Amino acid sequence: MVIKQFEMIAELQRTVGALRDEIARLKGGPGRPTIKPSGMEKATEPPKAVGPQRPGRGPTKTKLTIHEEKTVKVAAPPGSRFKGYTSFIVQDLILRSHVVDFRCERWLTPDGTLLTAALPDGIEGHFGPELRRFILAQYHQGQVTVPRLVETLQAFGIFISKRQVVRLLNEGQERFLDEANAVLRAGLSSAAWITVDDTGARHQAKNGFCTQIGNAHFTWFGTTASKNRANFLELLRAGYGDYVINAEALDYMRQRNLAGHVITRLADHRDRQFSDQNAFSAHLKKLDLTDLKVNPDPVEIATEGALWGSIKAHGLLANTVIVSDDAGQFNLGEHGLCWVHAERLVHKLDAFTDENRKAQRHIRGLIWRFYRDLKAYRLAPSKKRKASLTARFDRIFMRQTGFVTLDRLLKRLHANKAELLKVLERPEIPLHTNGSENDIRSQVTKRKVSGGTRSDVGRDCRDAFLALAKTCKKLGIVFWDYLGSRLGVPGQPNVPGLAEIVNHRCASA
């Protein structure tokens, strides 16, 4: 109960701080001061071994494809001898409009049918694939706003309006939306771990939340109006819409302390799978669960359980650890906590006396050394080191320093022992969620540059393309080449399905 109160207080403090920042910004005043990061992650890295210096990058010419050769002549005086050429490589970029008039043959067959030649592959509408690729890359990867993009295209001699650019960004992108969902399914079905995070997002002039899910091989974003646990479970279904009452769903309900008679009603009924939310809600009403006024809410827990059952029924998160920053909605299944966020609570603690500051520095030092040893354990795990680290964790977080606020915080962190020490059971998982925070910066940048989205398809396209760009970068694929392959740009290399690559990488990691 006390831990939940601390979480509620912390959440309220963050909300009040954000509102104060917004008020200060609207008034033109300074916002909340930025607190310098603790630096625990970098400081606990092992020293780099001193070895031979890295070789140079080598000659640039060997990495370039020469498209054109030009001979530059000089007026030599009479009697001079020709000594060959000296090469000077210049990289340049050609940006210009290119208008093609496809004259499609038309034939009238003997049976009276009018036969018209089909347009080449990749031609959809009156704007070619190269132009569409440029627009998608500039808007999503380059974070260029639509008005500036229109201005740039018009400067190149392209006759195009803002409305047409928006259409090219949003309409007919189902293949990209489907591939983004396929990437999420591949990751959730084969990854040993994922990290998650969320940030604010604006959609249709309302505040919402963008949730990031990913690991070292893929990234996925989903923007919704809520950030509660049911919303997170819906995102983890990766596009599936059914609700399932199975063994995993019933176990989830028991863990959330749902009343036994409610679980029995759900378990004994012959209907176990429901196509959508309306069908499941009608089932709960039929079982007279919607009118029950008990704690916890049977409808809420039963719905969450059915969502969890759907996730497991589709083979997602079979043995996957979810690593988060301790936000309540992410606490599902195999769950680990971010050590950087845990130490940050100690780092940000306000100390007003020398004794309190000394205790705070001492605890932070103990945590830093413990974190360094956890990183070493990941490289060489053993039962002996696991037992030693477990006992050491208790000594650090059960310590009484005399600094009351710090002691309460240590007690709260000790209550999360199983999640903070999840790495002792699963050494392959990361100790932090830095990857998620890095991924979600692209969404934060897009929000600052372009504000919010207006249509649902615009929101979905923004999330999908930012996720695909991040995934391509993690897989070592140039996003420009990926767009060219999908849009049918002539002469572009073929890029395999990202979901297949993600599935292979995650399975072999």
C-alpha cells in the first residue's frame, strides 16, 4: 500500500512539474532546470584496452562509383611534354525535376475490345516512385515539415500542392503499415527481451501517448489516447483483435486478485474465444459481471486477462522479458527494471544537510559499484557470483542511513528486488532502457517540429515510418534503399522483408 502511495505521489509530482513547465513556457519564462544525468552507465564501463591504433579509413576513391569522367585541359607553352593526368574526385548531387510522358499504345482487337498498354511497375498516379521516396525520406527521416517540403519541391520545378504532399504521405501506405506490424509480431514472437517506454503525443488536438516497443534489432511505435495496462496489452497483441480465456488468462486474473467466483464463471463457460471487444463485453454482461461493485474491478481485470490470453495464444512473449522504467502499466509477465532509472531516484533526491548529502553520495557509490559488477556478471554468469550479488543487494538496500527520505527510497527499491535482479536469471537482458529512450527521441523531435496529427491514418503512418526507419538502422539497411525497394524505383537493390530479418536476428541472438 505504501509503495503504491509513493508511486502515486511520484506520478503527481511529475504531472505538476510538467504543468509548471508548460505554464512557464506560455508566459515566456524559464522552465524547470535540467538536472545533469548521473553518468552511472558510462562511469561503470570497463577501461578500454590500449592496443594498436585504428587504421585509417583508406582511400575514398575505392569506395565510390565513378559516374562520369571529364578531361580538363590546360594551355601548355610550346615544347611542353605530356605527362598524363592527375585525378581529382568530386562528389556531387543532382536534384532536378524529371517529367516523363508515357505514351501508352492502344489497340482495337478484332472482337471490339480496346487494349491499352499498362504503365511500368512502380508508377502509381502522376508522381513517380523517386519523388515519392524523396518525400517520405525527407518527412519521416529528415523531420522536414510539410510546408517546407512543398517549398523545396516547388523550387526544384515540381508542380505540387500541400494537399498532394499530404496525400503522398498518407494514402496508399498499407504495405508499410502491414510491414511495421509484421516486424512487431516477429520481434514479440522471437525476442529474448524487449525494452519499453512512452512519451506524450498530440492527436486531433488532444493529448495522448506514444508507446515504444523494441530491442537491439527492431523498433515499433503506437500512439493511443491512454497509457494504462489494458492499452499496453492491446499494443502487445500486435494487431490481433481477439480476446481469449485460456490457462494464461486465468493465471493473470489470479495474480491480480480477481475474486474466485468470477474466475470460476469465466473458466466454466463453454465460450473461451471472442472476436472483438464488443463480443467480449457482451459475454461479461451475460455472466452478470458488469454490475459487480467489488475491488478489484472484475470487468477491468477480466479484460486484461483476456488480452493477455490472446497474446499467449498467438505465440507472443513466450519467454520474453519486458524491461521498463517501473511504470505500472509495463509490469507484465517476465519483468525487469532499469537500473539507470532506479539510481536516478537516489541522484535526484533533495538533501539539505551535510550528513544527508554524505549518506546520499555513499549510497550512490555502492550502487555504482554494484551496477559495474552486474555488467561483469552478464559476461560471465555463475552460481557463486549470483549468490554473492543477491546477498550484496540486500546489504545495500536494507541499509539504515539516518536520512529518512533516502531510507524510505531504499526500502521501496528493495521491494523491487526480483525485477532489479532479473539479470541474474537472464544474463542476456539489458540493465537499462537506454535503447528505448534513444528510439523514442525521434517521436519527441517529430512532435516538436510538426506538432500533432489530425487523421488516424496520418498518426499510423507517422508511427510506422519512424519505426521502419529505426528498424532499418538497427539492421544495417539504408532507409533510402529500403524505400526504393518497396516503391519499385528502377535499379534499386532488393531489400528482403524486415520481419524475416528481425525474426532471424532475434532467434539467433
